[in-house]
Amino acid sequence: MSLAHRPPAASAPRVAILGAGIIGLAAAFELAVRRGVPVTVYDPAPFGRGASWAAAGMLAPAFEAAAETGAHPHLFELCHHGAELWPAFAADVGAASGTPLGFSAGPSLALAFDRDQTAALHHLARALDERGIAHEELRPGAAHELEPAIAPDLVAALHLPTDGQVDNRAVVSALIAALRACPHAALVNEAAPLADEGNGLTVPGHDLILAAAGWKTAAIEVRQDGELYSLVNWDTSLDEIDCYGGQMLSVGVGPDMPAMTLRCGGIYVAPKAERVIIGATMEPGIATEAPEPDKIAALRADAARLCPAIADAPELETWAGIRPGTPDRAPLIGATAAPGLYVAAGHYRNGILLAPITAHIIADLILGQPVHALAGEFSPHRSYSPVA
Ligand SMILES: Cc1cc2nc3c(=O)[nH]c(=O)nc-3n(C[C@H](O)[C@H](O)[C@H](O)COP(=O)(O)OP(=O)(O)OC[C@H]3O[C@@H](n4cnc5c(N)ncnc54)[C@H](O)[C@@H]3O)c2cc1C
């Protein structure tokens, strides 16, 4: 039986999903396409054009989460298990949509050009050793053999076989196509008619609600007694989701340009089939979607330090997106204080990586099935340890 024609169970709840970013779309895919549960995805903006469009598509548990100071103590495990779900997720979404997703399970290279960067690589290598995660310290010659586009003054490199990538724009487009083709899914280009008229939150025609509106999740509007309120009034934990702006650019591919994903501190170079993505700024509290020429120029200059050919590569596009962050840089996944309302939001720098595992956890919770052992750690009602 094809994935797209799995019949709904007679007892399946009808789920309203608020937000058509990769998190809402992946949850809809898991529920409707893989498990036959009827869903409606609501979004008043163009589907899939939020942070999920802006991202670089790196699937990087090692670089992003193994040594992240102040992060949730189980974030690395979530990211690591999340990466393990990607091959099957990419295969299913690719098959259901007929679209190639540019998925690669790895590797990436982390680079150092000075003493501080080398110390950071050693710190990451130690964290990976402690976790038993494969990696290899490379001498500059070995790194240049793998990726000749790297600048000649490289000091040290770390080979990260766990850190892969995908074309995130292809993924959200494929998810939308797969859901449009699924008889159990509907996509509605409007805000959901979410209301509380004294009996709790409801979306007419649905039994359960999943709030997955990225950095705007707390601000989802609820109608009550003819007035509009924000969803945060039904669960104050949603207020922990904050915005972190990120600006990026892409340049053209070419013979001297890199073919591998390269990381160096906050700068990365992520080659896709027809463009090379360069990122990214990290701007806490900033929710602008307009790229600024001086910041874009600085990003390109920093990236050219990694790969000199980037300096003269033709610019294709510049853009800005908004990461949804939380105090411990980990997502809120699970039931809220409001009966029937679930949340999946706040994925910060790892929402593309964490989409399949988030969708899995949400589907298991909603359907009352055994849930991944890590799920409880990411409850919206956890307490936060201070972030250094
Ligand atoms: C510059 C940048 C680079 C990144 N790089 C990576 C990376 O390499 N790897 C990685 O894993 N992650 C990366 N991320 C993080 C990742 O993009 C996010 O964590 C992820 O996209 C969040 O997905 P989302 O679905 O929660 O949010 P979004 O994609 O922002 O989607 C939220 C959706 O909710 C909709 N919405 C808003 N209000 C409402 C409402 N009231 N009702 C219904 N819908 C509503 C919006 O219109 C939007 O479509 C990056 C982010 C940025 C900005």
C-alpha cells in the first residue's frame, strides 16, 4: 500500500495544525501521509516561507549541539536521534512528492585558521569523544585533499561524518506537494478560526490543535467573547519563544567553489545543487526579514577567508529569516496547559534537523502511542537552567 493512501483509523482524531513551516508540515506529513490521521494545516502567509525557507539546511548534531554552552542537557541526544530519522524521512517525502531533496547524511568539515579557532575545534572534538560520536582531526593537507577550495592557510580541521545537509526549500515544497496529494490532509491559506467560547480552545471540525507557528506561536490569535487574545494567555510557557534574526546570501557554483559543507565559528558555507549558501548573522531580539547590505558584505568577506573563490562568486540572492529560540536553545514539544492544545515550536538553529523527530513525537503523543524516551525532556513546562 502506498504511503499516501493509508486509510484513517475510525478512531483517529482530526487535528488542526497552526503553521505551515517545516515543523507544522512535517507533523502533518507524519500524521496524514504516514499514519492516515486527518489534518488541516492553517497558515495566513505563503506556506513554507518562514524560517524554514530562510535556513541553510544543515543537519548538524555535532557542530550545533555537542559542545553548545548553556544548551538543554539533552539537546545533543535529540539532535543525534533526529539525524537518524532523516534518511527514512527524506526517502518517504521524496517518494510521496516525486521531488529530489538534496539529502546527504554527511560529512561536513569544521575549520580553524587561528589559535582560538583551533582551541574551539579541540573543545568540540573532546565533547564528541565524551559522547562516543565519530569524528577525525585532519591535518591541513588531508583537509585540502577532501576540499581543495579551502584557503591555503588552514591550521586544523575536524571531519564530522554525522553532519549532513538537505535542500530545506526543496523539503518544504515537497511536503506541501505530498500533503496536497494526500486525501487526509487539507492546506488552508488563512488563520485558523481558533476560539474559546467557554469550553476550551476549539477549531470547528477538529478534535485537537497543534500550535507550530515558529517564533509567532505565542501570538496566535484566539477569539473569545468577540475579542481577540494571544494564545500565550492559555499557556504562558509559549512566552519563552523569542526571535533570533539571521541574514544570509547565496552565490553561484563554479569550479573553484567548495563542494562540502564547511563550518568555522559562526560562519558556514553550505553548497547546494545550484547555489552556495553563506551564513549567517545571529541577532537576538531581531525580527526583521530585510537583509542589510553591510552585514551581507561582512558575511561574504568572512566566508572568503574560508574559501577565497567566494570573494568573486556572483551573488544570487540575499535574505533574512527569524529563528524561534528558547532560553535553553531547545524546542517546546508536547501538551500545553490548555486541554487538546499541543505545541511544537522554538527549534532555534536546528528546526530542519529536528523536523522528523518532532513530527514523530507529536504524532505519538496525539495518538496515545509509546513516545520516544527523550520526549518528556522537551515539555513546554520544563524548567530552564541558566544559559551562559
Ligand atoms: C538564517 C537561518 C539559518 C538556519 N539554518 C538552519 C540549518 O542549517 N539547519 C537547521 O536545522 N535549522 C536552521 N535554521 C533554523 C530553522 O530554520 C528553524 O528552526 C525552523 O525553520 C523553524 O521551523 P518552524 O516551522 O517552527 O517555523 P517557520 O518556518 O518560521 O514556520 C512558521 C509558520 O507559521 C506561520 N504562522 C505565523 N503565525 C501564524 C498563525 N497565527 N497561524 C498559523 N500560522 C502562522 C508562518 O507564516 C510560518 O509559515 C535556520 C534559521 C535561520 C533563520
